[in-house]
Amino acid sequence: MIASDTIDRPATAPGAPSLPRGLAGTPDDKEMLRAAADLTRDISVARAGIYWPDMLLSVTLGYALLAATIFSHSTAAALALGVVSALFLYRALLFIHELTHIHKTALPGFRFAWNLLLGIPLLIPSFMYEGVHTLHHTRVRYGTAEDPEYLPLALMKPWTLPLFTLSALLLPVGLLIRSALLVPLGVAIPPLRRLVWERASSLSINPAFRRRPPEGDFARMVFWQELGASAWAIVVLAWSATHSWHPLAVAIGVVSLVALLNQVRTLVAHLWENEGEAMTVTGQYLDTVNVPPTAALGGLWAPVGLRYHALHHLLPSLPYHSLGEAHRRLIAQLGLQSTYNRSNYPSLPPLLMRLVRSTMVRR
């Protein structure tokens, strides 16, 4: 676990006023914000004809290749099949990000189908992201200690980056323990149930984040999703114990690769340079990253629109299939010298190197 107190902060003279530093002091670019809203009104509706086939095809190919990996008799073939399976499951899983932003009536049945096909079987039901990710988009929370998805990684010690990245490999085992053991035990032990909900029920990276209890319709949704995930985890463990551990071990390996891919993507989703101050929308945008389609393999490591992460922070409710067109319109309207273009980067490696170099600089 990475603690935020590993940051080396610059010394401040006693009694000196606390002034916004870096991007936290960036004023809003009203021309960019206005253009982003005006140029995308006609492409703001989620299209079922894109969402459903994309998700279903990704799920089908992901599971088919996972089955082929499990039954393969060749180690080399199993490794190749496992990698491709992970890429398709990764794409399918990232629709959880869309579920947090699209209106609940926009795609009837999509949330239920996604949870049935992916969220429950992979023990990542949508409640683990819904109600959490939207806090990351709140203007007064982004980049602060109350943001569940922000750590100032660029300001931390160099060893935090490999620790942060490799910790993702433990995710599937942690999810299995959570659903098969901790959640059922929590039914009989209220303090444990409260602890699991606060600390282990959200896909967050901020160790200081504590999740509030669910309420109303959301609480009912959580109940059914928790029940489904726990029942599935117990059945899988029971079957594995009485038949074979091989399928589960292979599945854990593939899901670990999915988690690793997502963690690497997370490393370059932001510049991670904010020190806890509230930021303007433009400041948030500039702390976030677009890697447009010219980047090699961008659609593999940042699928479902996440290569346009900065643009997504400008327009959180814009469906993923509209982000490419929105990007083209904004570049054409605002130009290459605009604030908008400052968050566009050529590819993944330079962003990783920038982050690594930032951790090497003593502050």
C-alpha cells in the first residue's frame, strides 16, 4: 500500500500563505470549455448499436480464448492465447467505466448484462466503480485527499511506481478472498462488514479513501451483486477443490494480466503532479492525458475511449464512441497552439519515462 506521506514536499515558511502551486493555480480556459460543450451536442447520445456488439464480441472472444488457454497442451500456445484473451477481457471489463457515466435509462439491460457476463464471474460487479468514480470527477475533490482515484505519483519516491504497478497482480486473489470469505463472514460480523465496505469495496487507488454506506436503490443493487459474486466465488472454489485447480489458476493468471494492463494505463492517465489543492476544470484537464489514434497500439492498452482521458474529463458523459470525433472537432476549432492540444501526447513510453523522471527529482 502506498501512503501519501511519502511525498517530499517543499518547505514553507511558518505563517506564509498557502498558494496554489503548479496546475492547481491554472485559470479556466473558457473558450475551450465552451467549444467542448458546443461542438459535441449532436454526438452526446450513447448508441446501443455500438455498445452492445462491442461488449458482447469482446466478452465472447475473451472467454473463448480463455477456454482455449485452459485446454491447451502447449505452454507457448497457452501463453499466446492467454495474452490475447486478456486483451479482449480487458476491453470488455472497461465498459464498467461507461456504466458510471451513461444515464441509467440510456441503454436498457446493459448494466444487468454486463454484470451477469463479466462483473459477477470476474468478481468485479459494477457497484465497485459506480458511486466511486464520479467522485474523481467532482471539481472540489479531484486531486485532493478525498479523491479515491488520485495519488500524486509523480511526487513520490521512485520505489512507489514498481510497487504500485506490480500490486495489481494480486487483484484476482484479493477479489476471490473478498467474495468467498470476507463478505459472507461480514453477514455475521457487522464490524467486518463495515470494514470490508469502507476499505475493500471500490476500485480506488487512494489508501486514505473510506467509502460511505450505500443507500436506497443503490443499496439494493449492491446486495444482489454481492450475493451473486459471493455465490459464484464459493462455487468456483468448491469445484476447484473437488475437481482441478488448473482452470482457476489459469483464469487467475489471465485476470492478473488484465489488472496489470489497467495499472500501466493508470500510470499514464494523469500527470499525477497535484499536491492536494482543489483544481479548476482546466487544471484537471492539463493534469490528464490524451493519446490520440496516431499512437501505436493505443487501442489495446487504452480501449473503450480511454486514450481520450483528458477529453473525457472535459465531457464526462460523452459516450466513448464519440470521443474521437469530438477530439477532431476541437483540434480543428481551437488549433495546435491551444490549451486543448497541451494534453495530447504521442504515445505511452514517453509518458512513462516522464513519470519515472519526476520521481527521481528530489523535492
